[in-house]
Amino acid sequence: MSGDEEERELEALLELSRRGRAKLDRLHEVLTSPGHYGTGATPSAVVYRENKLRLLRLLDEQGKPRTGPPVLFVPAPVSRYFIVDLLPGRSFAGHVAAAGFDVFVIDFGTPTSEDRFADLAYYVDGLVRRSVRIVSELTGVPAINVVGYCLGGTLSLLYAALYPDTVARLVLLTTMVDGDVQGGIGWVAHRMGLAGESYDTPRLVPAAEVKSWFEMLAPGSNSLIGRVSDLWERLDDPAARLRDVRTMATWVDDVVPAPGRLLAEMYQKFGPGRNGLMTGIVQIGDRMVELAAVRMPVLSVSAEKDLIAPPEGVDAITKIVPHAEVLRLPGGHVGIVAGRAAAGLWQRTVDFLATSRGEAHGT
Amino acid sequence: MTLTADGKTAKDSTLVERWLEDQRDWQRTAMAYLDSMVKNEDFLVHLGNAMRGSLLAGKPYPAAAPAGQPAAQEAPADDRLDQVLFALHQIQGQLTDLRLVLDDVRSSGKGSPSVRPATRRKAKATKRTKRTKRPAPTVARKARPGKPRSRG
């Protein structure tokens, strides 16, 4: 090896060392600086607590509740609530609030051991019903707007069928109704043993197990090597961008444990081969719920590249709620709600909620 | 490397100096990490998550229980305490229901329901959602007698 070659190699090594160190310095900066990690971006007040649930009311710049028509966001109880209020300027709930609505968000919290006995009735006829009543009481509006995301949409749909007079407008985001459509989290969980969950002797399904179902939807990108490699590449990004990435990672990776009874019941009623929602009649606790009772305007939004809730399974809502307006957007399950192009959905939701009854739907 | 008085030597010196500077930078990086490990107990958790490719903040990356420790995934052998705790949560909800009904009764007694339409304003560029009377409790009907509840 000549002296010049040796020198070039040493220069290259030095540059490699510098780049690697710069990445580690940036990682250190991101890991030690504050951000919106696990908390909503918009100022809020807790207006009701029950078990692990917190009902949040978003506040304006002066720290006061808004006085527009009330909207209740119902996120999925198996993940953290702040996906609908991710970052300043990137918050679905914040956008709706900025449009003048009085926005409430349910935070179901993190279930602990005793919550494994929670079933559909506990969520739909308990937590969601009481949250709606509290919103009605606080705002004086008997029929409020409800926006349900993913499994939270399923709870919202069932609630709206049970208490249709209390829901003015219903928005369902990536809410799967046809359990026979292959793919998605239901089928993965089915293949990975969800059928073995017991209703009578439920367990608290560990977060790692729930997460493994989601990871199976994209096994390559979710492998340890794939994740580490992806993070190493991202460390070239500016620190501010990485903090946003960290906020999203905190949502994606902070899956909460799931009540085994709820999962068992949903699988037995709505899962592959059962498909109870598509029959239009569902038993919740000791009551029969007829989805035909859902007569308020409904907007159902699916995502073209949704691996968790395949769009065909979401759009099938028109078979059980024929007047539902269906909207399919480009993007994935999370991206359409909190991604960089999510503002289109937020504004579409505002427009839908702002349309008075009968104007757009002839009801 | 040989140090001589020609131009090559000067170049080599520069490289050596930069290499030494790089080593000092690495020491600073290492010290910054060590300092955070000592001063911030969460930092190790966050660093551990990063080594698993996740920027998850606030808690360790969810991991399955190690082999030989399946207890966390099993239903406890004696779940009576948890059943009592969960029943208490349900009672808490029922008490809220009672409180809400009492509030309703109180507001009805004052001649006005808890509806306050006059105080609500429209959302920006919106028309107000039509309001209805106080919510009817349900349109659902009772479960059909004899139909067994679906359980696993």
C-alpha cells in the first residue's frame, strides 16, 4: 500500500469516525431533551376520572374551555390516547378545537391486573356512556359529536346504536366492521392464539404480546436488526425532527396490556368466522344492540395502505349502516390520523361535524 | 509514520492532529453519556430502548417475559382480590350514574334541564348541530330470553 493510499484510507476512517460520533451526539441530545412524549400536545383539564380512565377537556390559549359544539374523541383502549393529540401543529383533536369545537378526549389509561375482567359492556355501556353523559352535563348539549379511532370506533359505533339520541354525528376512523375480510390485526391475532383467550378466566394480555401481533403485520421492518438499522440511518436528521419521531415512536412502541375478557369477547363476536357486526345485531352485556338504530350522520374513513384495519373491512359499514358516508384516504392506519398529510382528514372531519343535520344528508 | 522536514510530513502531522482531536471528541461524547447515566436514571432505560432501535420514552421497550417466567401471562390462580377490585370500579361507575341522575332531577326541578343552548356558540364557519331533547336512555331491547351469552 502506497503512502497516498494509506493516507486516503486514514482520512476515510477519520470521516467515518466523525459521522458515527455525530450520530451518537445527536442521539444523546434527543434522549436528554424534553418533548411531548406520552402526553397530549394541547393544554387540557381532567374533567372526570373512573378506574384508569381520564376524560380530558382541551383548553384554549387562555386556559379556558371552548364553547362550541362538543366533540368527544374515543381512541382505542389498547393503545395510548395521545395519537389524536400528538404534537403542537400536528394534533387532530387540537385542529378540531381550533375550529371552535369544545373537544373532549378519553384516555383509557393503562389496564392493570383487575381490569382483565373488563368486557364490552364495561367499555360501551360503562366508560363511554358515562363519558358522553359527563360531556353532555358540562356542555348542556344532549346530543354530542363522537369521533372513534380504530377499536375506539367500534366502541363508538356500538354506543351510538345503544344511545342514538345522544350522538349528533359519528365519525369512525379506520374502524373494522367486517371481520371476515382477511388481513389486519384481527387475523394476525387469530393466527397467533387469540382464539385461546378465555372469557371466564381472563388474563391481562401483556403489552409485549399485543405488540407482537402488530409487529407481525410487517415482520421485516419490525425485526431488531431492521429497527436498529432504521434508527441509525435516522440519526442524520436534525434533532427537532428526531424529537417528533420520538413522539411517534413513544406512541407506536408504548402498547398497553389488554383486558383478556374484552379481547375474547370481541374475537368471539366480531372475529373471523363470527363477524357479528355484519349481522347488524350484537349482544352487549344483557342487551341486544341493533345497528339499524344508528340513524345520525356517519362518516367512516379508511386508509388505502392500512395493514391493521384493511380498507375493505372498514368500508363494509355501508352494508350495516347504509347512509354512512365512506371516505378512503391514501396512507396507513396511523398516518392518516397523525402523519404529515393528516391535515386533510382533520379538515374533512371538521367540515363533516360542522354541517348541520339534514343539510348534507337529507336526514 | 516517519517524520521528515518535507511537505509530506506537514500533511501527516495534520492528520495526526485531527486524529487526536477526534479521540478527544470521542472522550467528550463518552463522558456526556456517562454523565447522563449518573445524573438521570431514566437515561439508561432510554439508551436501552435505542439499542433495540426504539426511541420510546418513559418506559422500557415492551419485552416478553424471559423463559421460565411465564407467570405474568397466566391468569392468577386466586383472582378473588382482583374480582373485588374490579367490582369496586364498577360500583364507582354506578355511583357516577346515580350522581348524574340526581343532577338531572335537580335541574328539572328548577324548571330547566341541564341544556344550555343559549350559552353555546357556533364553531368557526359552521352551522350549529341541531339539538334535541334530553337523551332517551336507550332504544335497545333486552336480550332475547333463552339466548346464551357468548363466552369462551
